[in-house]
Amino acid sequence: VVVKNRCVVAVEALEGTDETIRRGGELAGPGVVVVKVKRPFQSPLLDVPTVGLKTLDVMEKVKARALAVEAQETLVLNLKEMDRRAKRAGISLLAVDEAFLASWLASS
């Protein structure tokens, strides 16, 4: 999904992650956050959520501010290069799991 100010502005469908990011960026403008997680009951044998340099390229074009992925469930390609380029573009990278979310929600 693509989110801005706690409002979902785009949900991924058949078009794929990159087109979803483009659409969300067009609708909401700079500062969107991209969140990539697996679907409920998604088989890791058939489809694994994946992000990489191409994802980051699209995020940079729409001036996204962060990419959050599901920790230990998302395949991150070229992590070191993604980290380097994200820092240069001012994009935060975050891997989140249920324990983190529970503690964050409890403190909010």
C-alpha cells in the first residue's frame, strides 16, 4: 500500500508494486510511505513480497519518504546498495515485525 498522513492512497493490485507507487505518488504527492507485506495465507513457495533497486527508483521519482517491509517475510534485493541510495535520496528503510508494532501501539 501507499500511505500519506495515515490515509491509504493506493493498494497494489495486478499492476504490481512499481505502478502502485507511481499511482500513489500521483494522487498524494511527495512524502508518501510505501508499505510492503505478504497477503494473509500467502504461500512463500509461490509468491514472496520483494523490493529492490527498481522499487527505490520509483520511490525516488515520486519523492516518497519511507519504505516499510515485513521483517523476515520480504525479500530485499541488493540491500547494501538500497541502503546507500536510500540515504542519498532521503528515503527511510524500515523492517517491521508484529512485536515492534505491538510495542509501538502500546506506547502511542
